[in-house]
Amino acid sequence: MTQNTDIFMRADEGVWEATPDNNRRRVLVHTAELMMVEFTFEKGGVGWKHSHPHVQSSFVAEGAFDVTIDGQTERLNAGDCFIVPSGLEHGVKAMEKGRLIDSFTPARVDFLTDR
């Protein structure tokens, strides 16, 4: 059950990677069914609009973000969260420096290819 997975992680562990949209991410923990990823954004940073087959839930750990899902935009602050159903176009803009904690089901295998 736990082979080839990362199921425990300490706060000072993990490898930060640059994202194609000039932000940073690190995979926190994962199994084939579920993955948790931390993203950091500088003020004004944009998570490009995109879609994927994974269901995504996101928690705003720090900062404020304009979050657009399927054409609807909401301003979310630290402590707020959102869900992106499979296949819907979504993206974010950091209104101040911030962090998002995203969970994906199933895991984003594409995030593991460079590890």
C-alpha cells in the first residue's frame, strides 16, 4: 500500500520547483489516489488558466487571491478554500504574496516526472 509513495513529510522537507507560470510548487505527500501540493506566489503572480481531469481542492494558507473557475471570479483570503471539478478551466492571481495548499485526486503524475 505505501510503496512508491510519500505519506509523511516534515515542514522543512520537500523540493521546491519553478512552475511554467513563474511561481513555485513542492509536492508534499501523495499516493496514486491523492496528492497534496504547496504553491507560492509573489504579489501579482498568476497561475495561468488551465484545466485537467483531476478534481482539485485548494486552501488559501496565506495572502489573497482572485480565483477564476469556469468564468466566475471570487476574491479569496487566508482561511478560504475552493474546489475545481474535473475539466473546468481555472486560474488564480495573487493580490498579495501568498500560498495555496492544493489537493488533487487522482495524483498529478505530471508533477512527479522531474523528481
